[in-house]
Amino acid sequence: MKAIDIITQAEADSRTARDAIGALVYHNQCKVLDAFKKHRIEPRHFAATNGYGYGDLGRDTLDELFATVFGAQKALVRPQLVSGTHALSVCLFALARPGKAILSITGDPYDTLLDTIGTENEAEYVFSLKKLGATFISLPLLADGNIDIDGMTDILHQRDDINLVYLQRSRGYAWRPAILNTQIKVACAALKALRPDVPVMLDNCYGEFTETQEPIQAGVDIISGSLIKNPGGGLAPTGGYIAGTEKLINTVQYRMTAPGIGAEVGSWQGGYQPFYQGLFMAPHVVGESLKGAILAARAFELMGYATMPSFDAPRADIVQAIEFGKKEPLLAFCKEIQSASPVDSHLTPEPWAMPGYQHEVIMAAGAFVQGSSIELSADAPIKPPFIGYLQGGLTYEHCKYAITKVIEALG
Ligand SMILES: *Cc1c(COP(=O)(O)O)cnc(C)c1O
């Protein structure tokens, strides 16, 4: 089949699945607009501030806006949280305790968090959760991608030192489905029946606005993510967020800055407009990414590649995984995504030992915001079976253009 025929066929096959995204986007757009109305957002909220930022109305209102959208009691939304990893690490260090254990019920966490947890051969000067004396237990998902509820209850019966349960909603660099809110709800209910005192933390990176509800509404106590992914809508220039119960956020704020200071400091000379406007755009932009991922899944399926999820499966993240089986097509895939980007299209991505990752990683992105992966991007750890991860796309048309170029290159 010629590239144009594959794309035409993939678009026809995926029409119903892409149409369903429209309803999701509308639901989430209403939710976001209702929150803007509730908090009476005005131009003065966008103002630049500097110094300590005492009484920074734009910052404080943005916190409240995110809390409302995510169904949380409180939130911290900060350009000073430099990335998703930073925001998640702040939460983990705030909630971990010496002699206690964190139980992950979605297997190993995302690669960049392994150094936070602590590794065998970490440098002496690194202070990880491990050196704090906090254990991290990783309970893998079941073969069908479900959470091992029985395994979780067994561990909770066996040990009384668990003081935090941890989930990761998105697939990360794993060949597994994203965790749906329905699954999160079952896991939270099972945990709370046994140990109502143990809070649940969730890595929400790539998950925001992919379902009609957010994980806090499914029973999670605290979530965290990056503003240069879904909730920044492609406009936020940097930052991270944390949202959750008042009690947990009150604790976390003192790890984010310093005890006694908490959330009351922090300014932003650039002004807050891109953060507000980004949140306003986020449901639509996430929808464009999801439609792009669905098209990609169908197109690669038609070419004979295995995909995760398949084009018509439920989604709870914006990531599309494609198994290439060999190194060359994976590299060609990344090269074409780069070449189809609006920025840096003339560059060729190369695998490199990126800080925080366990294998060599190749990253293709030509983004307006450096490293933004709500903009169309592709990446992959260089290891068999050579799975490529595609995510983002501010417009469906950009996704379609890029996928067409990949298909042409793979011939
Ligand atoms: C991207 C990502 C992170 C880390 O976020 P950065 O902003 O890249 O530091 C953590 N967890 C998941 C699931 C992610 O997708």
C-alpha cells in the first residue's frame, strides 16, 4: 500500500474512535470554563510579579483554579517546579518517612524517578529516599494490565510500615496500557477499606483531560504532573503542579520551598497569562493529541506493527507505543517525527545517555517550548524490542502530516 492509501484507510477506520474524543473534549472544556467562572478570572491575575511574591494574586488564584479543575481541595502550580520529575520528587520527599515504605501498585515508576528512590550505585553525595531510610516496594501490574489488588492486600496484611501507596497512570517506557480511572477507583476503595490512614499518590503525567474525570475523583489523595505536558495546553513555558487534599498539600508546600514559608512565596516576572490560557486550551489540545495517537495506531497497525493501545481501545494517557522490532525503523520513525516538526526540522536526533534514564534514549522533538511533549514528539529507550513512544501534537493535522512522512520513510 502507498503511504497516502494507508493514511486514507487509517482515517476511515478510526473515524468513530476520533469522533468520541470530541465528546470528551467538550465535557472537559465545560469543566475548565466553569472553574474559570467560579474563580472570576480577570486580567489582573495575569500580572507579572517579582521578589518574594507575597500576596501574588495570579499565583494564588492559579492554585485555586487547578484545585477546582482536578477536584482537589488545594493545589500548587509553579514555574519553580522545573519539571514533572521535580514535582513528583517533592511529593515523595514530603511524604516518605524513615523506617516506612512506599508501595507502588503499578510496578516500577517512570525512569527519571529511580534516582529519587535510590539506586545500588548512587554517588555518596546523592540523598535519595533510600538514604532517608524509606523503602520503595514495586508491585507489578498483572499480565492483563490490571492492578494486582490481591497482591496489594497481601502486602498490606504482611507489613504495617506502608505509609504511602503510589500509582503511575501513564505507561512510561513500558508495554502496558494506561491505568483507567475505573481501575484506580477499585484500587483506592480496596486500600481504604483496609488502611484508611494510608494516602494514595498518583503520577498524573500525560493523563490530564484524557478522561471525563481526574484521579482525585476516583479516590486518589494527591496527584502531580508537568505543565509542559497536558495541563499547560502547549502554552505554559515551564512548570509543574501538585494537587490534593488540604492536609497533604499543607505538608508538601514546606518541602517545595522551606518550612515556615510554604506556598506563600514565589513570583513570576513573566506573568501568569500562559498558564491560565494554557489550562483553558488544555482539553482541546489533549483532544488533538489523542486523535493523532488514534490515527497513528491505526496506520501502524495497517503496516503490520503491534501497537499499544490499539486504535479503538480506551485511553488514559496521550502516549502511543509502537513496536518496531528492529533498531533501524525505530530510528527512522524518530528521524521523521523530528523532520516533520515546526522547529529544528533540519536536525537529526541521535541516541544519548540522557540524565535520569537507564538506557540510551533517542528523543525527537522540534517544539516551541524546549522538551515539551504536549507538542508532537517521539522517544524511545534503545533496547529490544525497539518500542517507539509517540505523544503530543498541538493540532491533529500536524500529527497526520508527521505520520504520513513516517509511513513514506518506512516504505
Ligand atoms: C514525563 C513523565 C514524567 C517526568 O516528567 P518530566 O517533566 O519529564 O520530568 C514522570 N512520569 C511520567 C509518567 C511521565 O510521562
